[in-house]
Amino acid sequence: MIRIGCGYDAHRFAPDRPLIIGGVEIPYDLGMLAHSDGDVLIHALCDALLGAAGLGDIGRHFPDSAAEYAGIDSRILLRRVLEEIRKRGYGIVNVDATLIAQKPKFAPYIESMTAILAADLGIPIDGVNVKATTTEGMGFTGRAERWSAPASPGSRTPPARCARLRGNRAVPSTAGPAGHRPGPCSARGGSRPGSCWHRR
């Protein structure tokens, strides 16, 4: 079974703060005002993963009222979220995220963000997609008052329960667990073949 989550985060700009997005520190004269390091991309991803697993949101697990999370590296939070969803038998298929900001330009840093997220999530680099866009000057993002980042991951249940995929692109073979390979499947009442990770 494939489960999809949706996450969103936004933070105001603040002086004298580092700007960290997707685990990458970006040279800029402003950072994010936040209890942690203010990494909007990773926060949105944490929310999306927790949502896909039915585990609430990032605020429930890492409240901003807790001193232990003050200034914490958001990559630590992401790895803790991953531990929680793995305890429940889920694995990540892919991640798609969008950075929404008027400035600065993110293009030079997206490759590094992608590599960091793939490493922390333990999935192939082609299973992570990070995009960036603007709002063409509209809203609080367009006025450069703050940034936002929606994210959506796909998670799968263990192979024995069938992680059948629909659509035009199956999970890359390198994403499958050891001892499994993709193949045609109409399990779980599916009406058409897809790709699954049943043991063969």
C-alpha cells in the first residue's frame, strides 16, 4: 500500500540568523526566525512524512516550547521522524518538494540539498526532487517577508504487504529492499498491473 503525505512550513526572515535550507547553508543577509534552525524545507518534509504515517505533525513531536529543540539542526529532526515511521513498518519511496521564495535564487544549491536529503532518508538520489519557484511578487512570499515550502513524500508498507505503484514510473530497482525485485502485480485487489516488491 502506498501512502502519501503533505507538509507545509513557512518562516519569517530575521537578521543575524544563518539561512539553512535542505541542510545547506546559503549565503544571504537574513535567516529564518524559528525555534530550531528554521529549515523550512526539512520541516515541511517532516510534516509530510508524519502525515503519511498518520503520526500527526512536527509540532506534536518537537514542540517549540521545549528548550531541547532550541537551535537544533533540522536534519536531526528528520532522522528522528524517519526512525518513527520505520518503527511502524513504513519505508520511503520518493520525495517531492517545492521551495517558494522571491529571493535568493536556489538553483546553485538544489543539487546539494537533494544529495543531503537522499542520504538522510536512505533512498537513491533520484528518489528526491527539489524544485524552486516564486510567486511573481504576490503575497508575503512575493514581498520577501518570509519563505514557504510544501513537500509530499510517498511511503510504502513492507514488501510482504505489497507496495504497488501506479503511474508511469516505478520505484527504481535500487530503492527496493535486499532480496526483492520489482515485477508485475495485481495484488490487494488492484485492477491493473503495477510494480511491487513481493519477495521472488
